[in-house]
Amino acid sequence: MTAYRSEFRRSIEQPEAFWAEQARRLPWFTPPQTVLRHDDQGHARWYEDGELNLCHAALDHHVEQGRGDQPAVHWDSPVTGGKRTLSFREMRDEVARFAGALRGLGVEKGDRVIIYMPMVPEALVAMYACARLGAVHSVVFGGFAPHELAMRIEDAEPRVVVAASCGIEVDRVLPYKPIVDEAIAQSAYRPEACVVLQRAQHRAELGAIDHDWADLVARAAPAECVPVKATDPLYVLYTSGTTGKPKGVVRDTGGYGVALHYSMEVVYDMAPGEVFFSASDVGWVVGHSYIVYAPLLRGCTTVVYEGKPVRTPDAGAFWRLIAEYRVKSFFTAPTAFRAIKKEDPEGLRLAEHDISCLKALFLAGERLDPPTFHWLEDLLTVPVVDHWWQTETGWPIAANLQGLEPMPTKAGSATVPVPGFDVQVLNREGQPAPALEQGSVVIKQPLPPGCLAGIWRDPQRFHSAYMAAFPGYYLTGDGGYFDEDGYLFIMGRTDDVINVAGHRLSTGEMEEVVGAHPAVAECAVIGIHDALKGQVPVGLVIPKDGFDGDELALENELIARVRERIGPIACFKQVLVVDRLPKTRSGKILRKLLRNIADGQAFGIPSTIDDPASLEDVHEAMKNREVGDAHQARRV
Ligand code: COA
Ligand code: AMP
């Protein structure tokens, strides 16, 4: 681990020198003199007197350097039959024109723009156009319902919303415009305009504030890049926290650009001109960082895939894309490979494609479970890299660094902390946990460049959610441990966040929706193990006294309610009506115990329980209704 150790040590012991060096890799308008400053709260502010523009660094700069004809984006859409390649020059020109169109609608530096689009090149164009103007984009994933979009509109107060007329899920066309209209109607804040990309599969009806993307662009003059401060926000990305209100993670510009560029080299081993494919969605952080910004900043080509790992048309889709676009590094979520493995357990589809171009496979979004890891290792001849990160950090916290010093892998481990991240495991008392002992995984301040700069308009929440638990440390919300070799094992969230098919969701938010039903007295939503999606939510509900309706009808109503309020992506499909819930004497629902039972584990009756029989009741109910593996759970 020599190269790794020395690089890591330098990043922690001399962060300013280390990150000053990395910053020189970006084309700044004004190079930063001050590398790191701590604000009044002790949070790191990187490169605050530097000025740049990330659209310039990712597009114009490469055109100026002679990369104009190189493909910047390969779009591949089996759901529409569409394919399109845009060179760096074409991307720059489209982005400049769309930026001009946005400016024509009044969008200026600092204004927010909400983007609600599927995986089409125009989603990237819209994001870069905002970056070009110094406007702040906030992309909302298409699987979210109007209410979720409305909450984000109210919080971000966008001047303009940019949407597509529809998304396509395998073979279903999903009109997006009614979702946007409904969200705007629900929101107390009203954007001034909505730009709609009309897709051939479904054209949207346009209303008073709506503009057709194509018409607008046809009339627009190209806009130049607006210099912004390194600490100016590039985007706000909402993510699930422990309450019903999502957290608007604010990303700065300069630190993010530097961190992404560095990661492309040391984590992903990517050189300019090579092809990177991240099969995520622009609505998630993986999409922001490794579909949109990082590949182009590094002068690489990015693959934008509008399809699924299976069913579009089959389990060989990823292999086909890797072969067709000569992908060097591929990144997706473990759940995608569990879906592939289910349909093609022998991996026979792989033989149909020449993937000799592939040098490494990266997985994140949830823990890479050992069975999936071994299946991939047996199938492929390239390193299978589990790496750990979160919306807040924006880039990997722990990885097997393919561009610095590849290390032997260990199943279930994300390998070692990435330079810049002083990862530690603390016990309940805030003391360092010894090797192999599980605790709270934290990062010692300062966080490296690229990590969240705050929560949009909520400094108090930033502090209370991440900084208050262990002063001087950032709380990741994950539990885990280091082994004796310094390998990090991330074992799961320690809060109410669950991970469903690589998507982060809040059980607290689902509880708020379920609990608001007039017939519900009390409820708990827990995340239970699922062989395909990693986790799925299950609701346990106590009806109000006197409820004499149909229990099945109530369950179905609650399922429909969560789908309507949060969206199909919540995968909330199981509700169980129970008479009581196991609680401590102080009234706290024993959620962890409920989860263990649903997952089929042996369980004991804790001494703090108020009504021991309630646990047996819930266990019986889960067994009868075939919730998870509850039938295997037994009382000890
Ligand atoms: N717009 C609208 N609806 C969407 C959507 C979108 N962009 N994405 C998903 N949905 C809907 C789906 O149609 C589905 O609806 P349904 O309940 O009516 O069937 C629901 O949300 C759940 O979707 P999903 O979790 O994707 O389930 P699936 O069964 O369709 O597919 C997988 C399962 C594993 C193939 C899929 O989840 C997958 O590809 N996961 C990888 C995730 C990933 O890349 N995450 C990024 C983090 S790195
Ligand atoms: P998100 O913010 O949506 O990227 O989700 C972040 C959360 O996903 C983390 O806090 C972890 O709980 C989980 N996660 C992501 N990648 C991994 C990984 N490689 N191993 C374990 N958990 C992961």
C-alpha cells in the first residue's frame, strides 16, 4: 500500500498543499490564492477567492484544447430506439444556445432552475446551461410524485422549470407534464416559466407559462460562460433524510470540480479520450457526478443510457453498451446486477459481446453483497470494485483506487478511505472503536473539496444532521468497522434512511404519509431485506379505535397514498394491520427488532419492552402474511 499510504497521509497532514496541487488541473479564470478556510462554524470552504465556470472547464476548454470533434456524449435509448452522439463542440454549442434561451426567460446567476427529465441528452444540456449562466440547477428524479416535486419547488423557488413531455419505463410511456402541472398547482411558490422538451412518444399540451424547447432554442442567441466564485453553488440536490422534508444538499463549484477531476484519475483510472459509462440517472448524485460532470471535466466521453439493466430488451443490455461504445470503466448499483443475475444466472449473454475494452467495474449506491460480488468476480476478468459514497459527499469516500494503487479486494468491503477523507469509526461514547468493532462511521473535519457546502436555506439542519453528534466530525449516518488491515466495511444506515434498489428513501417520510390517513392511529415503516432490491419498505399499522372498515381496503388505500405522495420509486407495496406495536416503556417503537423478525432472525424479548405479547403478535401476523423471511424467525 505504499503509493496509497503516502498519498493518503499527505492529503490528511497537508490538505492545503495537496489540494492546491490538484486545483491546478482545472482551467480557472482566476486561480485561487486561498486554498482552505474554515467558516465561523468550522466548516471547510475551499478555494474561495478562485473564479471559474464548470461548463467552461468541461466543454469550452476541451474544444479550445483540440477535443472539439471527440464524442462527449453517446446517448443510447433502447426504449425509443434512439441513438445520438454529440461531440464536445456540438455539446458546447447546444448548451450555449439553451443557456441563451434560459437567459431570455430571465434566468441569471444565482437563480434556481428545476429540471425534471428522463435520461436524454437534453437533460445534460439543461444542467450545463445552468452552470454556464451561474444559475443553480436542481434535478428531480422522474420517479417522484407531484407532491415531492412540489416540495422541491417550494424550497428551491426556481425561476424556471425545465421538463420533458414524457419518460419511458420499459414499454410504458409516462407523461411528465401533468406531474409538473400538478406540482406547480400544489406549490405555494410559482415559477415564471416552464420549458418543455416535446418527445415524439407523447407530446404535452402547453399552457400559459409553457414554452416549447425547440422554439425557444431556435430564437435564442448563444450565451457565454459567466465566471462564478468557487464557493458559489452549482446545484442543489434533494435527498431523503429522517423527516418528511427532503434535504437540499448544496454543492459548491470549485471544490466539486477539483474533487471530480481527481477522482476520475485515482479512483476510476480514466484518461482523456476514454469512455466512461455510469448506468444511473441524472436525478441521483451518481448521475450528477459521473454521468454529467466528471467524465467531461476529464475530457472523457460519457454514455447516457435510457433503459434498464434487464427487459430493454434483455439481460445483455449492459454488455452490449460496453462493447458498442468501447467503455473502459463501468459503474452501476449492485441491484442492477442482481436483476441481471436473476434473468441470466450463468451470464450467458456476456459471450455475445466483446467487452475486452472494459478494465474495471465499479459498484455503489448500496453495499455490494458478497454473493453478487462473487458472481461478478467469477464472470469477469477485471477488478470488481465496491466503493462507498453518498449524496452529501458527491464523490467516493472509500474505494479500491484503480488509478493509484489497486489492492486485493475483500468481499463486503469498500476497501480503503480515499485520500482527503479521514474516516474513523466511533463508539457511542465518541471514542475510536478498535478494529473489527462496529460503530458510527464519521469523517474528521475538514471534509475534502466536493462535499456538501450546506443544506439549502437551512444552516441549522446542516449542523444538527451532520455535525452535532460528534463535534469535529461529519456524521455519515452509516455504521461499519475497519478490519485489522485497515479495510472499511460499511454495514448499513444507523438512521431511518433505507436503500431500495440503490435509491435512498426515508421511512420517516413514509410514516408521515401513512400516519396522516384518518383511519390510522399509529404506524411504523421499516426497511426489510429483499433479494432483488436490497431493501423494501413494509408498513405496520394500528387502526383507530372503532375502525370497522375492511382491513384489506385500508392497506390498499395506504399503498396508493404513498405511491401518490412519494412516487412509484418508494416501492411501498406491503402493509400489515396489527393490533399493537412492540414499544419500550417510554413509548419508542422497537423498529430494529421488527426488522430483525421480518428478516427471519432469531429474536429475544428485550427487558425494556412494555408489552411482550405485542412482539409475538406482530411475528404471527408477519408469518401469516408472508412478510420477508419472518417465517424463519424464532423466539429465543
Ligand atoms: N420515472 C417514472 N417512474 C419510474 C422511474 C422514472 N424515471 N424509475 C422508476 N420508476 C417506477 C418504475 O416504473 C416502477 O413502477 P411500478 O411500481 O409501476 O412498476 C417503480 O418506479 C419502481 O422502479 P424500480 O425500483 O426501478 O423497479 P423495477 O422493478 O422497474 O426495476 C431494477 C428494478 C433493479 C432493474 C431497477 O431498480 C434498477 O435498474 N436499479 C438500478 C438503480 C440505480 O442505478 N440506482 C442509481 C444509484 S447508483
Ligand atoms: P445516496 O445518498 O443515495 O448515494 O445514498 C447513500 C447511502 O447509500 C450511504 O449512506 C450508504 O448507506 C449507502 N451506500 C452507498 N454506497 C455504498 C457502498 N458501496 N456500501 C455500502 N453502502 C453504500
